[in-house]
Amino acid sequence: MRIKRRNLTSNIPSILSTHESTLPDDEYSFSLADDDPILMDDVLGDDEALPQRRRRMAAGERDTYLAELIRLDGRGDSSSNVCGECCAHAQFRCLDCDDLQLYCRGCTVANHSRSPTHRIQEWTGVFFQVVSLKALGLRIQLGHPVGQHCILPRQAFNGEFVLIDTNGIHEVGLDFCGCETSNSHVRQLLRHGWFPSTSTDPRTAATFRLLRHFQLLSFESKASAYEFYHSLVCLTDNTGLTKRKDRYNAFLRMVREWRHLKMLKRFGRGHEVSGVDGTSQGECVVICPACPQPGKNLHDGWELAAKANQWLYATFLAIDANFRLKRRNVSSDEADPSLSTGWSYFVEETEYKSYLAEHLGEVQEKSTCSSHNAVNMADTKLSQGLAATGVGTIDCARHNMKRANGVGDLQKGEKYINMDYLFFSSLRDNSVQMLNISYDIACQWHKHLWSRMESLPRSHHLDYLSKVIRFFVPKFHLPAHVAKCQTTFSFNFTRFVGRTDGEAPERGWSNINPVAASTKNMGPGCRRDTLDDHFGDWNWKKVVGLGASLFHKMKDARIEMAEHQAAFEEFDAVITPEHRASWLSEMEGWEENPNDTMLANPFETKAIAITQASARLKLAELEAQELERGVDVSLHPEISPGVLIASGLDLEDEQHRLSSLIQSMGFHATDTQRGILIRKRNSLWRKIETWRAVQILYMPAVRSLVQGGREDQKNAEDVTLWLPSQLRNKPCDQRLQNDEWELRYAQAHDALEELRQCLRLHCSLLTFKREWMRGQGANTRGQNALARVHARRTMCVYRYRSAWTALKSLATVLKKKDWRGKLQELADDHIKPLVDPFGVGEGRRQVSWIWMMEGVDCDGNNSVDDGVRIEWCKTRARALRWTEEVELLKEEMVRVVRFFNWEVQRWEERRSRCVGESSADIEGLQAYAARQADIRRRLASHFCGLWDPYLPRTHDLSLPIRSPERELQLPDLTIPDVPLDGY
């Protein structure tokens, strides 16, 4: 039966079950014969007006399918009980053969001499029941070709042997060869494709295909060994009535050994004369072919490259920790050691723990930047009942691959001693001259790093004086840092990093986090071996995906480079030559020496920020100077004119807060809420009355406004304070007006700064809530936090608009000209974040005027230049980053092809010097080496074809020539064939 399907997204039975249902726009088609297609639209219908005939056909199809399924529970077309081969009485059939014909006992056993794990059913006369091939008399003879019998057969231990295969758990009759020249029982099993659970009197084995199947399934679905094994148990007997010996522990042991042996096989340890014992630390890892690997993918003389090109050979590292990958305090390294001692991604455990034990009592310095939990709470991380609170990792920052010996357990939070050891461990034997290091707390971690390095073993020391080492904070984490860090440690503003974002580890956690459910209860060695295997699979997927990923990155980068270069040229054309030369000189000087504190950061504002606190301080200092000169204009012994106006602004803010509280209560406030409201009103009234008594001394005109109005009938939050800006044509001391002007001007800048902070915080919280919060409780808490930020933002908008209104009123009285500077009337559409994560990207954004105000001193003539200068620097930086990205991608493409060529040569060398005990052993070694070389050769050829428009013609990227007589025909890898003309 042929089925055509397009966009199958709905449940067919549910559609058929109701007369009122309608069919979505998706189309289905069923066919009872290859030449008789039936559109599913004709079967199910897509509206209520369809004829009844179509609905009857749909119901008939359902009954047909159900009837055919039930028919298979009987003998079907084999009801004659005659054997399909010898015409004897037949009563057995196989569920796994492509043949449901009934056969006799003898023919069934003979037919399954090569398929001993097939499931057999016996017809009892009424129904089929399961019967094993062992019960039918099938015996499997190892050590001889199928069909031959050994003259000295040796039964398995106690005549019991369990074989685990993809279709269930089977008891089989097994005979080992007992001839004089026979191999050991373990070798006989392995040569038959069965993996024994133990090397002494094995009674359990798993087929190679089962172990391969589970390993791939665990990579893709993260299914645990427990779930997989018990699915086999249910597949064998889903009733639980058959009592079978539990082979779960044996299965775990075989899976772990299989993972380990496959790792050694893939990395050529079977081809080396030194064997497994000669494996060195970090040797069994999938290396990133796009990163610079001296001796593997860099051309000769790369160390002597011109200074302008040295940045192309930099290594990008990303450091991060994952607190999902916990391990409970079960077992120990003595009871459960790792099968590989630092051979793969995890560091060697003995040396690592010895170093930690020596420096466990060291106190970690606190953060001087934002309150980084990774730094300040490293000693308070909950660790009760845990042997490891997570893992720290060192990754390739551009291609998201784990580095050799770059993974280790964290005992109590993200401590420097852990991350230092992992960082330097991953850089052993590294000869690259330039390092770009990304860490979300790099601004703190890099301090005293080299002094801390001295406490590490000598093998972990790095010659940092001969290298160029730069530290960065990942782009997503950067907004949480203080303003200085946001420019000093920014990828966006630093030369020669392209469009690297440093967030590579975060992308990989989504792949490995589901494994935590099964690894948290493992012993230490088993957990490290399991995670090593998953990290290796992750790296391999990244390697085979480099063709498509670098292709798409290059395609996007070339488009963005052209757009940003055009934007910068357009912006640069309107800048005066004097400013352009000055800014360019400043930028280039800072880019050459970013760590020189004597050089001004061009991305930081040069003006002094205006705040209310600074304005109040200025007024207080002026009053102090007047008192020193013997001039006292105060009419009150404790409250000066400046203090009076400042207190009035405070009362104005308190009125607005009380109004906001009343609005939040709504129309159905509780008695408790109304009681709180009355107490706040009474308190505010007393403050206003006290302040009013002093105000009348300085502003007598207010007395008539208060007595002539109906202020006594108003609520406290509605009372007019009659500050100088509100008096209009009433007489008022100019000193008071000047004091209010200074304070209002500072209030406007203060309100804008707090508004910008609220917008940043709101944006970060919204992104965090969208990406990480799941569940009703977490989302409710997140929404409450957003509501609090929104309330603060509303308060800031009110304060700015009040200040703007007062400034406009006072400007007329004080005859202020050109006072606005960059202050503007604040409209609702001006209130938007600098970078909206849900809006347009960095290159297409239009900056609101509120983001041009930070640190602007409107009394100077250079205020406008400062904001334009920073935007010019940022526009230039964006254009440069995209240009660097294109150059970096070209170099990475060349390195990938060179790396594959190097691997081809390495496997060919291994193939040429194979040594084995027999010709069959040598042939196996040569075949595997040839196959591995062919895989790399085909990958290189595929990538070269994909990248052909972008690969430079000046490099020799020719592939090693395959000899036709040694060429292996292998199935194609799952690499997408991306047509170039489709992009």
C-alpha cells in the first residue's frame, strides 16, 4: 500500500471520529495499489458539505486497516498447516523474517541457523504463543562456519547463555569450540559479533548492532541505559509473567566498555605499536579542524606572517560552567575508576583533585564589577549530598567544540582554582601566539591570573609574555556588567575578532543537559566516560556540519559587510575632516593598546554626567562660600533656599508615588489597603504643612494662593506645591528660580539615566523570562518582576516630564537661550531600549534621542560632538567586525580542508605500517584505516565544492589521490548536498 503525505500534522482518527470535524489545509493521499492513488482530501473531506459517500469511504478505510491488523493474529493465508518447504505439519512462524508462512520445527531451526535471535511463534490450535529457538533445538556453534559442528563442543556455563539484541533478550543454546587450536571463549564471541559481559566464563553477551544502536540512540534522544534495557524487557515479555534473570548490570558494563573501545578504535590506538597503554592525555578527542592547529592545518611559516595578518591565527576560547550536570555522592574513584585517565575531554582526575586539595582553603576575592554570583557565591553553592555541583568546560569559542582536557568537575561552585586548572590544562603544548579568551566573569577572573598560574604544576604553565592574550565577556552576558566593562571587554569594539560572540558553550548545554538525569546517579568513572562519549559525538557533529555552517556564515557576512561599510561611508561623509582625523587617531591608538589605562576609551563619554546629587552638592557649596564671605540670605535657621526647593521636588515625587499606589489598588481595595493609604496621606499632609510654613517665608505670594483656594478640601497627593516654576506671573525671588532651574535640569538628566537603566533591565528580564522560565510559578514571578520595573519606568517618565515642563516655564522668566542642548520633549515612541532583542538588529536600529544623553554637559560646546563621536566609533567598529569576519571565515575554510588532508595522510601512514598477529588482523587494520581516510577525503571534497566561490585560489588545497585498486565504496554520510545556486 502506498501512502502520499504532505505536511502531516493532524491526527487522522480524531478527524474521522466526529461528523462536524473539518480537515486542515494539509493534503494526504492513500493508495491501495501503486496505480490507484486516492487523495486523502477525497477520503476525509475538508468541510461539512462533502457528500456522504466520502465519509463512508473514510470509515471503510479505517475498518479495513483494523481488520487487516487483527487478521495477522491468526494464521492468515497459511491455514492449511502445511510446511512451506517440506510439506510436513507446520505450526511455527517468525515475526522477524519477511515471511509469515508457517513451517515445521525442523525447517524453522534450519532457516534460523544464521538468525538465532529471531522471535518465533507457535500455533496452539487456537492462538499463537511465543517459543524460543533454543526450545526448538537450535544450537549455535562458535569457532566454526555456520552449519559445521565441532567435534569437541563446550557448552556455555551451566548451559545457560543470554544474548541481548535489538529485538529483545534471548536465551540461546550456545556451544564454544573445544578444538586444540580454538581461541578463548571471549575471542570466539567477539569474532561472532557478540560482546561478552565478562572475560571469565561469559554467560551474557550483547550483539554489536545492539550496542551501536543504543550508543546512537543515546546521542540523539538521550535515552538512559535503564530506559533502553527495560524497553527490551517489555519487548521480550510485556506481561511480566515469565521470570527471567536480570541482566541490567551486565548491560551497563558492556555499554561502558563498548564506548571506551570505540573511542580507542576511532583515534587509532589499535594501529599504534605502543597500543592502548601508550595513549597520552587528551589524545582521544575530536579536534576542531577550523581552529589553528600548528603542524596540522597551518601553512609553513605562519609564525613569520606579517603583523597585520597575525590575528588570523588566533585561538578563540570560551570558558563556562554547567550546574545541571551534577553528581550525587555515590561510589568513589577507587570503586568506580574511569577507563580512560585523562585521554579525552575530562582532565586526569588524580592530579586535578590533588591540586584542589592543596588550595582548597584559599579565599576567593570578591567581584568589583556587578554582583556576579559565579564569583561572590562560589563558596555558598549548595553541595549537600553532591560530589560534584556541575562541570566547568573550555570550548572553542567560534565553532562550539569541547577542547582536550578542558572539562572537570566542580566541587562547590565556579571557583577560580577549578577554572584555572581546566584553562591551563587545555592549553598544554599550544604554540599559537595569540589567544582570545571569553568568560562571563573575565573582568574579575583575569586579575592575578598569572600569579595564580604559578601554583599550578609546571606542565600547566603558559609563556604568556611571548603571546598576545586578550580577555572578553560574552555578548549576552555583557549588559549585566558595569559601563566600563561593557566597552573594555566587548567583542563588538575590539579589533581582529570578527563577529565572535563568545556564547558558544551556552548553545551546547541544551544538547548535554538531558543527559544529567541519568549521569547524576552514576559513579565518578562511569559518569566521566559517558560524558566524554557524548562530548565526542557533539564535536563530530560539529565537524561534519562545518560545511553548511561556514557556508551560511560566509553568505550572511558578505551581505552584512557591504551594508555596514556603506552605512559607515555615509556617516563618515558628513563628519568634518578635523573631527574625522582626531577620532580616527584616537581609535587606532586605543585599538593598538586596549590595556593602556593612560589612553582614553573612545567608546566612553568624555563629559561629566549631570545628576541631582551633584546639583544639590553644587548649591550647598555655593551657600557655604557665601557664608564664608559673611552673606546669609536664609530666612530660616535650618532650611536654606536650595534645601527648600530640593525638599519641594522630593514632596512632588512622593505625591506621584502615592497616586500610583492608589491606582494600583483599584475600586475594590481591602480595609487593610485603605488603612495604609490613609496613614500615607496623613504623613504626606504633615510633611507638606511643615514645608509650607517655611515656603511662605521665602515666597510670600504663595500665601494668597493657598488661602484663596480650596486646598483644605484636596487629598495630599493632589495639592499644588507652588514651586517657582508654577507661580507664572506672581513675584518670586530670582535666587529661588535659579535654584529650581539647577535642580530641575539635573532632575531631567537623572530621570533619563534611571529610565535608561529601567529599559536595560526590562529588556534583560524579558529575554531571560522568554528563554529560561517555564511553568506557571516561575512565569508569575517573572511577570511580577517586570511589573515592578515598569512601575519604576513610569515614575521616571513622570519625573522627566515634570522637569521638562518646569524648565520651559523658567526658561522664559530667566531668559535662558539654547538651554535645551539635547533635551527634548519625551514622547511615548521615544521610550525604547537601545538594543531591542525583539526588534531590528544592531545594524538596522534607529537610536532614540534618550540614548544620546548619557554624560552630556550642555554647558560646553563639545556636547554634540561627544555623542556623534561615540556613534561614529560604533558604526566604524561594526563595519570592521564584518570585514574581519569575512577574512576569518576564508581562513577557517582553508584550515578545515588542510586539516582533512592531514588526517588523510595520517590514516594512510597508519595503513602502511600495520602490524598484526595474522593476515586477517592486518587486513582489518588496513581496511579500517582506508575507510577513515576515505571519509576525510570525501568530507574535504564535499566542503571544497560547497565553498568553491569563497576559497582563495592562492592556496594549494589539492586532495591526496586515491588509488583505484584500494578505493572503498562506502555509503554516503548524512551531509546535506547544498546547491550553490539555491543561495
